Amino acid sequence: MELYRAGNLAKSKAGHDKDKIYVIIHESDEYVYLSDGDLKKIDNPKKKNKKHVQPIKCDNADCVNNEIIRELIRHYIGG
């Protein structure tokens, strides 16, 4: 099962952004690149160590722009 797949949600477990929800944009061996569609956009994602994020399985492969990412995160949070 690929939890760190692009399009899945992830919750930050450490750092100044603890408990913030992101969408995984890209995955490498040790890191994931995250976007919230607001401060961290697709063209400048946040690089975070995999051990500092909790992946949330949701299968959203259609995260193609910042507006869709913001809406997806809002929907997950319930706002």
C-alpha cells in the first residue's frame, strides 16, 4: 500500500506547522513535498521528512491546482 502517493492528504506531526493538513505533491526516498494551496503552493512545495508526517489515505489524483488543494483540505477539516 502506497501511503505517500501524490494526491493523498498528510498531517504534519512535527515542526512549527504541527497538525496542519497538506496534500502530497511528490515523494522521494526520504522526503515528501507538500502543498496547502495557500502559503505552500504547487510550484513551491514544502519539503518534509517522511517521519514527520502522518499520511491520510484518500486517493485524490486530481490535485492539479492550488484552488482544488485548498478545497480538498477544507472539505477534510469540515469547514
